[in-house]
Amino acid sequence: MLRNVFLKTLRDQRRALLWWAVGIVGLAFYLALLYPSIRDNAATYDRILKAMPETLAKTMIGDFGSYGSPEGYLNSSLFFMAAPLLFLIYAISVGSGAIAGEEEQGTLDLLLSNPLPRWRVVVEKFVALVIGTLFLALVQWLGLIVGAVAVNMQISSGRLAEINLSCALLGLAIGTLALAVGCLRGDRSLSVGVASTVGVAAYFLNSLAASVKSLEPYRKLSFFYYFIGADPLKNGLDAGHVAVLVGVTLVLLAVALVVFERRDVAV
Amino acid sequence: MNVIETTGLTKYYGKARGVIDLDLGIQQGEVFGYLGPNGAGKTTTIRTLLDFIRPTRGQATIFGLDTRQRSREIRQRVGYLPGELALYDKMTGAEVLRYMAYLRGGVEWKHVEGLAARLSCDLSRPIRTLSHGNKQKVGLIQAFMHQPELLVLDEPTIGLDPLVQQEFYRLIAETKAEGRTVFLSSHILPEVERVCDRVGIIREGRLIAVEDVATLKARALRRLEIHFAAPVPQEAFARLEGVRDVTVDNGVMRCTIVGTVDAVIKAAAQYTVVNVISHEPSLEEIFLAYYSGGESHAAQCIP
């Protein structure tokens, strides 16, 4: 696990990844176990939700049809807010740690004194971020499948895979933003601050735009819109939306490479 | 061809001075000491050579390769010890070294073990449990393990206990004997005196002198103390050329001399001399002479 920067970066995360996996599986099981009681009282829940102010409902749990349906339930209770939030936290912490973290700890000098080009260090750390994020998406997917089978929730495992992948792509886009800010300035708090602000703003922009007319035109500026706007759990992935998330990620990676190549590394 | 060559190398951090118009030439096989107080620009120079920071103007080459364009090739052949060494806290010494070795494309592990034994470094302990000196040993092993042609060591002996320092000096001597080159920075003068062939003195970002260690000593200020059988007049010595800070106290004359002691000895010969005590100048005094920017001022600094 010490053969290259990529493996070593994953190795550094091995314990953290394990605990993330435990937490994500735990959440998936908890939500699955809760589902039968919601399904049995679907009409009541839908009535309650209808009685809620529209903006509040759309902002906090989204707008995914019946809350009692498997898709509506998982979208509202997990994919609309909790899961992307978890993926953002993971990806931002890894993305900001990649360069800015090593720079603040002072280990970057030693790392870069090896015969590696700088871009290679960034790319290997980026790939570790990709693998870690996809691993968590896989874990969440498996946790939900097992949970769904246990409580006899009728849901397509293919569609589940698609929403989890979409969640991972959202995490990657914001995580790569954190990486890029860290490459621009070796300041971990700046990197975390910028990426989480963008993440939270994107969430609110997408969810508010669903009910606030004046925000509607700006909804497409939100990362969250491309994550869940086309409802991948019900409709499958939208190629255009995937392309946007992947494209933004690659552009941010390119920015990270260019700015890091040019600047002075702090002691 | 010089192993390290800088021409007009200048680095500003914004408006803050790093180094200014540095012209350095380090020859193959020599041990070059880069001497200066903290903040003089030693680390800036070294980190520019390794392409961690980019010069504002001027340029540098190592092995004849431009440090901006060919840095990867250069780093393949250089062993580097950072000034403020930080290692991965959660890894053991052996893990850190294995990682560095893999990134270098492989290192003969017996070299690592040999170095660890010589420096009595326990590689099985996690870095976070190590004292500063023990971390420094891991850093040194890391710099030497691939037997690089050039070693660039920023304050290498900080935190090392005296026995390990001796072993480090032997390592430097062996490295030189093998025809390899060492560039080390230090503010510890006896160390430079002990291990270096040549010394560059840097002050406030400017290289103020490059000398052989032997020449430096010869140019130095000497303190002389002459004991006479009877009291002597101060005027007999005060106006001699190259002599200053003359004090006469009850038949004991003390003074500071630049260059030769001839004039003082000849003047003293008129009286009955009981004893002559000459203090070999320490590099500390030599350094003061350069560093304070003028010999008269330097003389006042000497107690």
C-alpha cells in the first residue's frame, strides 16, 4: 500500500473509510426498517405533507410524489439531503486534505522532493478521492439492497445503483472543487470553507428554486440540480446531467493541475 | 562544470525579501557550507533549487540542468533534507522510508538498514512517538538512502545528540570521499568549520562572502594577550596598524588584531614579556566580522 501516492492516500483513509461505511450502512438499514410503518400509513403521511407549507416541504424533503412509495420514500428521506450531505462531507475532507492538508502538515516538501512531477501527485490523489467516493456509493447501494430485501421494499437495484452513482458524482464535483482550492492556496480551511459554501448554496438553490418562482431560472447553476433534478431513482440517470457533473469535475481537476504547477509551495 | 550554479538568483515573496542576486557555484565533490542566521535566506535558496518555489528572476542549474525545466531529473539524483522536517505522523519510520523508496523507484533496503544502525534509529516506532532528534534521523536516512550524487541538507544536525552528530560528520566525510557533493546549510559555526571545504556566508538575502574555510580563518580577527613584567603604556600599542581595542591593565595588554601580529610583537619586544596568549579565532568571530558588515564594528562585538 506504499507503492505510490494513490495507494498511500487510500491507506491513510482506511480506518476513516471503514467508519464511513459502517455509518452509511447503518443509515441505510435504519431507513429500510422504518419503511414498512410508513408504507402502511402512506395515506396519512401524504396528507400531513400536503398540509405542510409547500416551500417548506419542497425545501426539506423535495417533491417526489407519494411518500409511501419506495422511490418517494428513499428520495425524500435519504437522497434529497442526508446522502448528498454525507458524500459532500467525505469528499470535501479528502479533497482539501490532498494538497492543502499535506502542505499544512509540512509533509509536502518531502513528498515533492521525490522524482515525481507535481501533476502526478495531484492526479493520484484525485484518483484516490474517486475510488473512496465510489466505494462509499457502492456500500450505500449494497446496504439499501439488503435493507430493501429484508423489509420487502419493491425497488429496482439498477435504479438504486444509478442514484448512488449520481450521489458519488455530486460528491466528486464538490470534492474536486476542494482539491482545486487547496492547489491554488495551501490553506485547508479556505478549501473546506469554499467547497462547503458552494455545496450548501447549491442545495438551497436547487430546493428553493422548486417553489420560488424567481429562483427557477438559476436552478441550473446548482450542482444539486444535476444530481437529483431528473430523479434518477425513478427515471434513471440523465446523460446530460451526468455529463455536467463529470465535466465540472474534470475542469476543476484541470484547474487544480495548472494552478498547483505554477505556484510556490509553502514551507 | 559546477554541480550547483546560480546566476543572479533572486526571490521576493511579494515585497518581502527572500534572496537577492545570488551567484553561487558548488563544485563536484566538495562539502559546501551555507552559513547564515535564521531568516537570512538559506531555506529560500534551497527550496528554489528543488523547484518548490520559483525565482523572481535569475536562474539556477544543478548537474547543468535547469532547475525549472528539468526538476524531476534533478530530484532523481538529489537527496534532500527539509529544514523543518515533517513526516507522516501515523506511519512508522520504516513505512515512511519504504514509501519514499518506492517513489524513488526502489532503493536497496540494506542501505536503509545500515544507515539506521549507524544513526541508532529505531524504524519500528510510529513517527508521532519520536523525539525531534529521532525524526531528524529518519529524515537523514531518507536523504542518504539512495546514495545520491548531491545531498542538499537544510540544517541537518538540529536536534541530533552529539554522538549521532559525530556519526553524521563521518557520513559526510565518506560521501565526499566517494566524490559526491554536499550542500548543507547551518547556523552552527563549529559544524561548518569541521565538515566543510568552503563556506558561503549569506546575510539578509545576499551572499556576502565565499571562502575556503582555511582562508576564512586566516583573514580573521585574532585576540592577543601579552603579560609584561612591569606596567606598560597603552600608547605603545594603541596606534599600531591593524590593532584595536587596546586595553592595558596592570601589565597585561589585550588587543584585537587584523591580519598579522608582527607589529604588536615588535612593539612588545621593547619590554620584558612574561607570557603571550593568542586566541585562535572561532568561526563565530569570523562570521561576526562578515555579518556585521564592517571590521570596526565587528571588533566591537568581540568581548
